[in-house]
Amino acid sequence: MSGIVLQGVTKRFGDHLATDAIDLVIPDGAFTVFVGPSGCGKTTLLRLIAGLEDIDSGRLLIDGVDMARTSPAARGLAMVFQSYALYPHMTVRANLGFALKLARRPAAEIAERVEGAAAMLNLTPLLDRRPAALSGGQRQRVAIGRALVREPRAFLFDEPLSNLDAELRAQMRFEIRRLQQQLGITAIYVTHDQAEAMTMADQIVVFRDGRIEQTGAPLDIYRNPANRFVAGFIGSPRMNFLTGPIAADYGCATIGVRPEHLLLDPAGAVSATVQTVEHLGSESFIHLRTRSGEPLIARGTHDLDVHPEESVRLRFATGRVHRFDAEGRAVPANNTCLETV
Amino acid sequence: MSARPRNRAIATLLAWGASLAIAFPLLWTLLTSFKTELEAVAFPPRFLSFDWTLANYRGALADGEYLHALVNSVIIAGGSSALVLALAIPAAWAMAFAPTRRTRSVLLWMLSTKMLPPVGVFIPIFLFYRDWGLLDSRIGIALLLAAGNLPIAAWMLFSNFREVPGEILEAARMDGASLRQEIVTVLAPLALPGIASTFFLVFTLAWNESFWSLNLATTEAAPLTAFIAAFSSPQGLFWARLSAASILSIAPVLLIGWLCQRQLVRGLTFGAVK
């Protein structure tokens, strides 16, 4: 079986359970994103796959071979670090060729592969510079190039874009995705930014407290979150949660409605007061407060005409209300919730 | 004149004054080494207006003792410093990049061994060395000085290595570097100033060490410190020649320090001005 398979992968740091018996399949050639709040175990899991940390128990199959005890280099994976981790005392050329040099490849082959990767990433004019003489985006590209040159079984990315400014981040997001699709190499990408996860992934894995909360395609997770945590974590602005009588009407402890499914309607059942309106040009976000004091966000069109302090009425788009039981688990539409409030 | 240049001038003056005060004994020894014995003890002393002579250096070098002691010093200081680095670099790597819960305690324990006065272990070490035939041997002295300087070197390298981002070493590991390659091709070049200043420090300490050298190495393995000590008793009245011998003893270290001062300044202030 190709791809990367994790079976019961557990890691402890002292008393802290960093990953708790993780079972996961990373499909061959797909772009998998690990996402979750900081300290959720996503980076630890990546480092366990890379071999930079030792797995306490469980199996790690890479292309069908258990590599849980194999040295990092022998796993055939390449990693792009958050800090880029370029070798500051080497030129870009030496940085790119370092792994091949360690593997004692012939000089002609090293030169050819380094130049190939450099051309693919527009690094050719920078080959004789040192990392200190490069901009953040250029360093990032060298870090990716260093991974590329090795022709690895999979790319591992550890929050690679978090040190870049917003514009460059969006551009690199696209570049990384394009490169991965072009080469068809398996990629695992760790981020805490749900927008990165949504835009880049074939498969998203949502983590919390060392456990997987949900695995699936971006839109599947967006449309059918498995629980309240995933519902709140994926999507921006985040999903609105309502409890009390409104939720009770739906027979549940909590209901969730995404901002785009909260509609202004004079005949709506929910009344609220407008707090502020954010106009983004293409759309606008209305911050509201219900009579019982719960904050809500609704997504509106660009020409929306409401004003702070205005009282409005809202309704939920049909079939777009997510229901959660008292433990926060999602309740399917045709089930009734046992623990009604 | 505004306040700022005046303060600057005062600070410069103070710095020069302090430097001169610290360097005065050394400079005076240097001057004395070029005087005749008569001028060396003349009162009031002559500052620069005396007959400059190299006779004292010829005298100090005459009996071959100096060269023998110089060779011993180079071998003992160089050998012990090389041994210290060979042990301290892996130790500091382990503490900086693979720390455990007890790393802090190990560091403090290592430092605590420096609090022990050497004279407290002199008798047992002397007896061991006598039985093992290490008395008056260069290897014996070098081993002892290496053991004594190892804690300082491990501490210095530890704090230097901690300035090197661990992710760079992990990147090397992912690229297929063995532990030795990781240390030699990635860590060592990045920590070179720290390693150079550590080497210089332990080299100087070993060069200047006199307690063990005087007591355990009397003739065959006697380094320059023993040479100077031996020189001062029979020829103690010959100030000029003694000064020449002293200058000859410290010259090699001064020369090395001057040659690598740029690396040293970077190494000793590493982290403060990254």
C-alpha cells in the first residue's frame, strides 16, 4: 500500500500526552493539511512522521514499510521548517545540494538537480548568495528547493508561511499547491490557519488535545462538521452558536449557523441589535447582539444598508442549521436530540 | 563644547587610564627586559632613556632550558586543550540539543568541581601518579589540566551552542547527515567563534597553570611556568634577565590572542550582539 499510514501512534512528553493513539491514512499524491489550535499535537505528529521525535508506541507505514524506528534521512521524506532552517554558512547552491552531497552523488548529477530545482523556483540568479542576503520569500523558496532536490517520497511542511507578510503568504500558498500538483508528490502541511487548510488541502485533519477531531475534504468538513469544536474552528468568520430557547426549538442543546446562512428578514424569528458593520467592498459583516446578549455575525452583500443601534430581525437559511448535543457532537438532521434542554 | 563630546573625552581618558594601570606591570617587565642589570635596579628608574640591549634574551636562551620548557608548554597546553574540545563539544551538543530533566543539575555539578581547591586532592593524585609512572610526564600533566578545564569548556560551548537554532541541525538530519557530519559540517562552522574562544581560554589556562606543573613536573616535563619559577631562585637578583625570561614565556600566548582577537571578541560576546 502506498502513501503514509499511521496506526495507534502515541507520543508522551513526561506526563503530557502529545498524540493519543492516532490512526490516519495520508493518501499517495494528495495534499493533507493538519490544522488545529497551538498545542494540539499537529506539529508533534509531523515530527514523529519525519523521525525527529521517537514514536512511543504505534506503527508508521511509509509505502507499506514500517519506518517507526528508521532514521529521518532513510525515510525519504523532506521537511520545510517554519524558520526555513537554511545553512547560513553555505551559498544557496550548497544549501540545495547538501543532501545530495551527503549521499555522495556525482558532482555532475548534483549540479544538474540543483539547477533544475533552482529554475523551477526562480532561484537561478541567487545561487551564489548566502541566506543572509535573501528576502523572506526567497529564503522560503530555497527551503522548498532544498526539499525538492531530494526527490522525496513526501514533503512535510511545518507552518512554512507564518513568517511571511499577508500578500506573500497568499502567493506562496498558491505556488506550493501548484508545485505539489505538478509533481504529484504526497504532502503533509501543518498550519493553525484554517484559511490555509481550506484553500490548499485535498484532505484536512482537524486536531485537538492530541486527538483527531475530524478528517475529510475541505468542503465536507465545512458543510458537515463532526462536532462543535470543528464547526467553530473551520470557517471565517466563525460559526454562530446559539443556546437556550432558540436551540430548544430545534430540539437541541446548541445550534450553529454560519454567517452566510444568517439572513436579514423582517419576518424572521430572531430579533437582534446591530453593533457594527464591516464593509469589505465585495461583501460586509454585520456584528449583532441578540436580546439575550449572545453575539452573532451575519455575512451580507456589499450594498447592505443597516446601521449601528438599528434593530433587525433574522432568520436561518433553510436546512443550514447545525445541531449539537450537550457533549458538542453533531446531531444528524433526521435524528432527534435526546438531551433536549 | 557640548556635554556629549566632553563625556566622551572623559570616558576615553578613563578607559586609557584603566588599561594602562592594568598593563603597567607587563609593560614595565618588557622595558626591564631590554635594560642592563645595573639599569634595571637603578633608582630612580629610567623610563626610556637607557641603553637598549638584547643581552638578557641571549642569556635567558643560552642554556637551552627555555626551548625545552617552551616545547613542553606547547605540547601540554595544546594537547590538553585539544582533548578538552574533543570531549566538551559532544557533551555540549548533548546538553544543548538533547536536554533531559537533569541537564541543569549536570551543568551545576560540573561547575561545582571547579570550587574544589586543587591542593585538597594533591596527595591522592600525587600517589596515583607515582604508582602509574605519570610523575614528570607531559601526558600526565596534560590529562590533569584537561580534566580541570573540561567543566569551563563544556559550559562555554553549551551557552554558545544554544544560540544555534536547533532546526538547522534537524534540517541536516533530514538531509541525511550522521551525528558526526551534523557536528562537523553544520554546528562547528556556525559556532566557530565560540569554539575558538573556548580553545583560547583553556589553552591560556593550561599555559599559565603552575600548581600542578610545579609539583608534578620538575625536569623532563617542566613547562614554562616551572622554568620561570626555577629561574627566579638562583638568578632572582638578575631582574633584567628574569624579565626577559618572563616575556619569552608569555609571548606565544600574546601572539595567538592578538592573531585571533576578532574571533575572540565575537565568541566572548556571542548572543549579546547576534
